[in-house]
Amino acid sequence: MDRTTTLLTALALLGAAAAEPLKMTPPASESGNTYARAMSAALSHLGPAISYDRVMGLSGVAFILQVDTSGPYLPGHELDCAWWPNDAWGFELGLPLLSQATGWEIRRLTCDLAAHRADSGAEFRRALLPAVEPALRAGRPVLAQDDHCFVITGTDGGEPAILGYGTKGHATNFGAEVVRAASYPWGLYVFGERQPAADARQVDTASLRHIIALHEERAQGADAPKTRFSGRQAWAEWLRLLHADQAADNNMLIHLRYDRASAVVYLHEMAQRQTGAAGAHLTAATALYQQVLTEALGGELPHPGPTKGGRAGYTAMVERIAALEDRAVAQLKEALASL
């Protein structure tokens, strides 16, 4: 098939999809992790409904600290840690558990990044559009991976040829109106067939194992970049940078607040399902994560600059939180052993 025929076929698909755009309730407008917010909206549309906090907990994002010492870099060769919480690799580690808990198959599709950089529209039409149109026809929204997550509900002949729900700029809250995507994505999350979901006890057990593995740096596969950290080593790397007068960042603290707020809700709900020692240890862990959240909320955003404590105060806050996280995970390990 020559290039002209390929383009005409893609445009025909876009026009057909645009005839009946998918109608769904938009993601909630609160700020937070955009991937979890979009996933909650999409899964709730597909049914059964699932809360944002539960998606955060099942994915592990509620408990992770994402650090990647490979970059990106700011001018002056300082690591741009503000990007770290926005990256989706930690969220993707929890996709198998999300599938187990909901019964929905969730597949991640990616395009050729070099081709995406050269011509993102052409690469979208080649690598990703063939998965989008059938999903929308089946009544299934598609999640698009960009700097933030975008919920695709339709396509058309415009540019970019993607319609749905998204965020604006650096904001992490979704708008309530269908808009055109600002750019073409480099990846998708596509929903397949639904199978019976695992029972609550199986899911809780698998979830605790995943949270503990994140903290103990065992959740990533053998082929994962050796510069990515999700737990104890992530805290050590962040503190190393802070002691070197780097990485005192607004976005790291903002996302820590988002994440641990969900951790408190998620573990409280899990504790309600357990009795005896497991319930007691989960309640103790919840209280420790509440202390983490209190510390994070009490800390001042470093830019345009804290009025008290300065960088030393910020670093001391991170040190206190890292110690609390160790204690919280110790309680989760006791809870897991008691299930």
C-alpha cells in the first residue's frame, strides 16, 4: 500500500470514528496523578466503578517514590527531578494488578520514538490509530500517553486528530469538556476483553506484595533501567541530591502529597476488610502514612522560596518522611504475614 492510499485509509477511519464519538463521564476535576485519574474514569465507564484512590493503591503509585538518575537534565547539568513524578513507568508496574482486580485486560502500545519525533502524526496513524478506532467502536475509551494522560473518546480529520478529555499545561486536573489533544501521544493503554476479577483477599495479598516490592526495589523487571528507583533507594538518591544542594523541588513534594493522601484512603479501606493481626497492622501502617502526609503538607514548596527552614528544613522533612516510610512498610510486611 503506497503512502497516499495509507493516508486516505487513515482519514476514512478518522471520519468514521468521528461520526459517533464515545460519550462518557469526564474524569473528576481534582488535581492528582493524571494516569490514575484517567484510568479511574475509563474503568468506571466500562464498569464496575472504581475510585481514583483505589486505582492509585492498586497501581502502587500511592506508595512509590519515582527517581531516575539518568535524567532529564536542566541547564548546568542538574537533574530535572520535577519530571520524575510525571513519568508513567511506576504506574505501568501496577497494570497487571489492576487487570487482576478489575478483570479488564489492559495493554500498553508504543510507537517508534524516533519516528514519533520525526513526524508524530504519521507515526500515530501508522502504529497507534489501528488500535484506537476499533476500541472506540466497541465503546471503550483509550488512554493516551504524553506528558500527562489524555482520554481519547473520538478522532476526526483535524490536527492533532484526537478528541477527548485532557489537562492544560502543567496542571493535573482534567477539564469537563471534550477538547482536541495538544499533541500526538507516543503510547496508548487499550482495554481488551473482560475476565472474572480476582476475589478481594487475593487482590489485597497481591497488592501488599507489590507495595513491599516497590519499597524494596524488587518491582521492576530485569531489563528495567538501573537508574530507576521506586522505594528505599529512591529516598536515598533524593536525599543525596538534596545534600548536594539539588532537587529541592515543588513537583516532587506536590506529588508526594497526592500519592500519600491516596495511600491513607486505600489502606484504611483494606484494613476494614481484615480482622485480627492483619487488620491491626494495616491500621498501624495507615497511621504512619498519615504522618507522612502531615509532614508533606506541612513542608513548604521551595519555589519561589520557603519563608522558614529553607533548604535545610526541606531536607530534614524528607529525612523524617523516609524514616516513617520504612516503619510503614514494616507494618505492611507484618500484615501480609498475617493474611
